[in-house]
Amino acid sequence: MRFPITMTAIRTQVAAMVHPSVLPNSLERMRHERFMLTRLALGAAALSLAPAYLAWRGTLGALETLVLVAVTLPLVAVFVLSRSGRLDLAHCISAAALALLVVAVSGMTGGVASPLLLWLAAVPAEAMFFGSRPYVARASAIAAIALGCVVIMHQMGFNAAPAPWIASAMPVLVTAAILHAMLIAVGFLRRRDDELREHRASDARAQLLLDHVGDLVTWHDATGSVVFANDAARALAGAEPRDLFGRGLLDRVHVADRPLFLRALSDAAHGAGQATACFRTLFVPRDGANAGVPVALWLEMQAHRIANAGPKDGAAVVCVMRDVTARRALEEERARGHAEAVKASDEKGQFLATVSHELRTPLNAIIGFSEMLGTDAHGLLDAAKRLEYANIIHASGHHLLDVVNTLLDVSKIESGSMAIEQEPLDLAELTLDCCRLIALRAEAGQVALERIVGPELPMALGDRRALKQILLNLLSNAVKFTHAGGRVTLAVVRDGDMIDLSVSDTGIGIAAADLPRLGDPFFQAKGSYDRAYEGTGLGLSVVRGLVGLHGGRLTVESAPGLGTRVSVRLPVGGVEAASHPTKIVTFARAPRRSLETKEPFRLTA
């Protein structure tokens, strides 16, 4: 049984002859296979005709022997290629075979006058099909040597007399030369097509990888303009890839980050060759869940210069941009946590310093005066001194109790465990009681204390103890920070369904830099005078919490040297559920405004 011989079968056998280790890629494998196929076909065809030619001619001449050797060398080239994988060496043997064939045939057809010498041009032309410039250079050298041999043979008279059959075979030989040239041209075109297909396949694979990598990849020219962008532009820049060409990407970079973006491109293109930058992109998605909603993303860009990029290449820098929004948010959260931890540590240190000072002073008084009373065994202290020391011990004990109660109130407010009991209150009477309690302290400091009550003041729902503590804390601070000859005014007026309680003074005031920190536990604002004031720094913090429990608002307006006005606005009908400590709204007072008027003004009315 015989099997038909097909080109597929021949290709399979030829591919099996070549060891895989000598084939670096598919294009090189294809060149090896074509070289072996053509040489096997030509060598087998020539050798198959050799017996018939020998039977017809009988004894072979020298040139005819060269022809036989020339048609045998392609088979040697195939063997060398299959064993070594060196196409350059195999092609040299093949080129030498073709040159030898042309020399022998031209010697039989007229020597240097033979038109078949033009066939030598096929030797370097064929090299263009199988290799690069070194192949062509070696083939040209072989053709030149062959031509030189023909010239030498002519000068030495080695040309044989044309055989009788040469004249009739000349058209066949010329036709064979022409067909050979045509095959070379077709092979060269096929090689070019194969290379183009290989390049297109490589580009397609690269494009597929770029479209599914998830990172935005852009190519930029020397001026920074985008010349290429992959499909990740839709997710990371909110635009089609072609929309990023030119200045499209730069227009979507946050205005504040554009100098950083351009500097990174410049450093990569004209500087160190690579650069890193982190910037924001702003865009409005056209579709999806966030369609129509502005989106801001943080992108980390790695820019690299393209080596050997010329003006015709179009691209000088390649950039890979990755979405680091989540990582950036995590880093910011970690930084905030660190800042809060540092702040908590500072507050803890301030708390310990303040509380230790506030507790040590009355404790020293209690210990010292009680020790003096306890060691007076001989009655050296009269009754008046004993009474004075007892009063000092009593006042120090009350001060300690106030400090402890304030700390407990702050703790309850911060933890949300403090509750208020609302009842109808006469605010005019409540403010009068508070002024009476502060009057002695104001008189001792030579500070005028005034109370202003607005008309038609209704009963208001609130916690009596909490509201009294709010007013006492505000009045105490106002008297403490007002110099002798100054004035403190407590005003209560109705403003619609709100009650406005305000405490104004002509004291030292608060610097604008300290206003945002008012209400922080243990924070004490510095006045314009260089003297220290006693206190824990918890008074306004307690007021802030108690006002929040009543659902009210707290406003502070102050400036150094112009006094301070603290306004508490409470709902007349009370609050249904206790809320968290309110936010303090602060204003820096204009220099032209002062508090020398008795008529209270309302910032929030």
C-alpha cells in the first residue's frame, strides 16, 4: 500500500529533522524549514536526472563534474543545518553551490561572454530572503569570487568548447535563471509578509495584555502629549483612549497636581530616564452606578524613557498609572490615627499637669494649716487665727470638691451617660440667682456686673442645675478675665422660639488662633496680658456639653483687648432627646466693635 506524498507530510518530516533547541522563535523556524525544503527539492531533482544524463553523455568533462558537485552541495547544506542549526553556515554552502553551478554552466556557454553570468546576481539576492546584512555580504563575496574564477579561467584558456546541445539548451537555461530570480522575489515578499504577520501578532498580544492589565498605560512624545492610551482610560480617566491624545490626559489631572505631573514627564524624557509621581484625576463618568457624579482618583505613575527613540518614533516616554485611591485613603486614615494618638497623649499629659496643679494647691493648704492646728499644743494660736485657718481648710476642701465634680461632669458628658431633667424654668429668676452668687467675686475684682432681661420672657423647659452651671461658668470666666474697672453683662432675651442667653465682658479677649480650640478639655486660651489665671480649662468644655444636651447652640465672638461675648441659644420648648456636645461657632471680632454698650446684640438672631 502506498501513501501519497504531500507538502504537509514533507514539512512534518523536515521539521522533525531540526532539533528544537536551535529554533529561537516561530519566524526563525519557518526560515529553516523553507531553506531545507527548497534545497532538498532542488538537490533531489538534480540527482534524479544525473543517471539519465550520464547514460546519454557517457564520460563527463571537468565542467560537467563541477555541475554534479554543485547540485550535490545543497543536500550537504541541509545536513549541516539539521545537525548544527546554523543557518548562516548552511547558506554559505548553498550560495557556494549556486555560484559553482553558474561558473560551470557559463564556462560551457561562452565563458565571460555567457549571458548566464547574470545568474550570479541571484546569489546575494537569495541571501536577502534567508538572512540579514551579514548573509548578503557573505553571498556577495562568494559571487565576486565566482566571477573572478570565470575571468581567470578565460585568461588561462580553460573554457571548454560549447557542446552541440548548448545552443538548443540556452533558452532553457535562461528561462531557469529567470524563474529562479522570480522565485527569489516571491520568497522575499513572502518573508516580508511573514514578518509583518509576526509583528501584527506580537502587537495584538501586546495590545491584549495592555487592555487587560488594569493599569493605565500611555505613551508620550517629547513634548508630553499622549500618542497612545489603553482601554484602562475608561476606568481611571473617565474617557475613551483616543480622548486622552494630545492634552486630553493633562486636562483630567487636578489643577494643583499638573506641575508635578509635567515635571515627572520632563524628568523621564530629558533627565534621569525614569520618574515617579502621585496625582489626582477628576472626571465625571458617563455611565455606570456613578454616572453624572464627579469622581476623584489618586493615581501613582511610573514614567520611563524609551531607549533609542527618535523623532520619527512618535513616543519618547511610556507611563504606567495605577489606582492607589484605596491605599491613599488607608495611609491618610493611618496618619489621622497617629495624629489622634499623639493628640490624646498630649491631652493626657496636659490633663495630668493641670489636675495635679489644681489638686496640689488646695491639698497643700489643707495639710499645712491642719498641721499647724494639730501641733499647737501650747496654745500659741489665738481663736481668730484658728478660725481663719479653719476657713482656709474649708474653702480648699470645697475647691477640691468642685474640681472633682467638674471632672466627673466632663467624663459623663464625653461618655454620653449624663441625663437632664427638664422642667419649666423662670429664666429671669435663674439669671438673678446666678448674678447674686457671682456678685461678691465681681466686687472683689472691681468689675461691674449687669443683668439685662428682655420683655415677654416665657417659661422655658430645661434642667435647672445644668443651666445654672452654664451661667455660673460663663460669668466666672468673664469676671476672672476682666481687669478692674471693666464690666460683665448677662442678657437674656427671646428670639422667636429660641432663648438667647449671652455673657459679654470688656476683658482681655481671646486671640484668633485660639478660637478654634475653645471647648477642648483642659485648653486655656492666652490673653493679651502676661499674667497666669487659675482654672482647669474645663469650664467651657462642660458648658459645651450641657448646651448640647439641651439641643442648643454656642457662639463665641472675641478679639484681644476688645472683650468676649458668649451666646447660648436654647429652644423654648426644650429638647425631646439629649444630643452630643454642640459645636462652638467662633468669630474674630472686628477692631471697631466694642462692648461699651449696655444693649445686648445677638449674633444668631
